[in-house]
Amino acid sequence: MGHRSHQKAYLDLKRRMRQTPLGFPDGPAAEEVLRLLFRPEEAEVVARLPLVPMTARRIARRLGRPEHEVVPLLDGMADRGLIIDLRDDGERSGRPRTWYCIAPPVVGFFEFSLMRRRSDVDQGALARAYERLFDEGPAAWPDLMSGETPIGRTLVNEDAVAPPDLAELLTWERASAVVAEAGTWSLSLCYCRHKQEHLGRACAAPMDNCMALGNGAKYVVRHGLGRAADRAEALDVLARARDAGLVQIADNVRNRPTWICNCCGCCCLQLQAINRHGVLNAIRTSPFLATVEAEKCRGCGRCARRCPIQAITLRAERARPGPGEAASPPGSPRAERQAARKSRLHAEVDDAVCLGCGLCERECRHEALRMVAREPRLVTPEGTLERILTQALERGKLQHLLFDDQEGVPLQVLNRLAGAVLRMPVVRRALLARHLRSRFLGYLASGARRAGGDATQSIEG
């Protein structure tokens, strides 16, 4: 009977996770991850937790349990990175308050489980389960890589941008400015390279350069998922990562991003989604695109080897007649000799794949590569709340944020009704149109800020 009860708890947890904006994967590897991370009682509780922040008192009422029993359970799971707690120190309200909600799988409890070395969970088994899950590809987790709004966005290497173009970069498009203005910083083990270490495939890139910012850093430090850092150290880590040829990928928001990853093409799962599974929208590109000046290119291949997602290839081009040398008539012996000359190689960038990171430009010794502005400029969500709402709308999950079906029958009915309406083709097409979507989500976000008060402000930093 107990085994059957435990099985139901994990099935309920998986169903709840699928209601989050980025969903949850299917299959035995995904179920193994849940069993490795969550105890049966925890799975039962998290399956009832809200998708938006809620006080312990309301959660206790939802669970039908005393608050003094629920708070230690919630705090214990927050310490292990399984749920999110948002704290207000009471400066505005006069009393400290805490809200709790589900931690999404990504970016969330998947990463938190390997951001430090720990003995309370079998990290080797977790790494193997994560790898099997990734091997299954997008078909096992279609929500994660679908939609126009990915989790992260590429930050161009500022040293690769010409001064006039660099002056046009907005603050939130500069890694150095994002880090310098964060206010709070933390450093942790890189989830991806730590996972690869357990698989015996870790590369030589630095391990301890996963950076959390602002409220994200406060959460990481509060629960021992990483260590506190200051501005100088954070900027130094950023510079060393650039020198190591790593791609800097940030939280896909303009205001107060909560993390920056320093990524390699061999370990990073976002980059590997492109390399191994061909998911070109896995990461939002920077506002720049690498271009090659063919007449300067010597075909050395350094840029192609440096590119983390194989967006650069070497193409053979027949040598042209030299200065003062006329082309011979087709079919003549001289033309045949010219055609037989060794082909000249030059680099070619695939615009559809290029992230605009700028690593190739730094690698080129012949000034044949430059970063040019990408048109049209891509839209980035204003803040975390808008990103969450946008991702939920694109993936057909918005009804779960608007009407939580754990709050009783009336909201269950509204949840299903809203879901049916949002799935109607005419409604879906209208809401996904950029202009209407912007107004609609802006209205929802402003309403959430009014209703959520300090809890919503904690989400947005």
C-alpha cells in the first residue's frame, strides 16, 4: 500500500511540474530524477505547492496541516534547492515575510542539485539520469525548447565589438554592466561541467564560475548552494571566462537578471542542445552577427575551431587570376591549368546558427571577422514576471498561472475554461501576435504587481 501511495505522490508531482511554463519531461529518466531528489512526503507536498509565491500560512491551509509543521518542511526543501523561498526583510512593511513556491526544473532544482558537492543525494546517479534524459532529445521535453522566448540570451564579448557599435550597446546587453550593477553576487560550481565530471568527461574550463546575481545570489548564498562574492571578484571571473573562450549566457530579461553562465560548447546543455539536437532557438542571440571579409580571410580555421556551436565552416573557393592575369577562355589548356590550382579556403558563417558571442572575432589574426548589428533587433522581456508570463502563453500554460487548480473546484473550472479558450486557434494566433501579446502581458504583469505586492517585487528583484 505504501509503495502505491509513493508512486501516486511522484505521478502527482510530475503532473504539477508539467503545469510550470517550461513543463517537465516524460520517461523513466525524468521519473528517476524526481525519486533521487524528492522524498515521498516531499513529493506529495510539492505537488500541492503554488506556482506563484504564497505564504506558509496559506500553504498550510491548502495542505490541511498546522503551519508549525509545514514551515520546517518548506525550509528544509528550500535548503536543498527543491523549492523557492522569497524573503522580504521588512524594511517597507515593518515585519519580515517569506513566500514559497515551486522551483521550476530549469533554471531550478536540476541546476541546484549539482551547484555544490554534497552527500545527501547521489550526484553520480543524478548526473547519469540527467544525461539519459538529455540523450532523449526535444521529443521527451517539447516545452523546454519550443516558443520564441528561451531561458537564456547570449551576451556579446565586448572586446569583439568596434567602439562605435559598442557605444550603441544597451546596459543590459553588456555582461560587465549586468554584473557591476547587480548589487549582490555569488559563485557556484557549473552544473554542466560538474555533471560531466561525474560522467568522466569534464573539460579543462573553470568549474567554479556559475554566477548568480541580485535576488538569485541571495537565494544561493542563503541555502549554501554557492558562496558570496563581491563586485571585483565577479568582474574578474567574467574577464577570466572571456579569456578562456567561454560564451556568456544570461537570464533572458532586461531588468535585474538573476544569473550569468560561462559556457563551453562541450559541456553546456544549452549549447549542446544546438550541437547535438539541432535546436537553433535554444538560446536567444546577441544583437550582433559575425561576418567574414573574404578578401582578408586566410582560411586558417582558427575561428571555426573556436566557435562553440559549429556556426563557422571552411569553404573551398577556386583561386582567381592574379593581378594583371587575364582569365583564359573556357576549355583552353590554360583554363584547365588555372582550374587545377589548389583551392583557397575561407571561413563562412551560418547566420541562422550564429549566436553573436564574438569569440571568433577575438580568435582571428587577420582582421577578417567583425561583428555587425543584427536586424531586426530581438525583443527581450522586461523582467522575470514578463518572461514567465510570455513563456507560459507561448507554451499553452498561462491558465495554470491565472487559475491555480489546487485552490478548489471554482478555480479548477476556470483553469479548464481558460485553457480551452487559449487553445482556440483564433485566440492563440491573436495573443501570439507581438503587438497584442505585449499589451496583454503588460496588463497581466501590472495586475500581478498590484495583487502580489511585496511578493511580486521579490520576484523581480
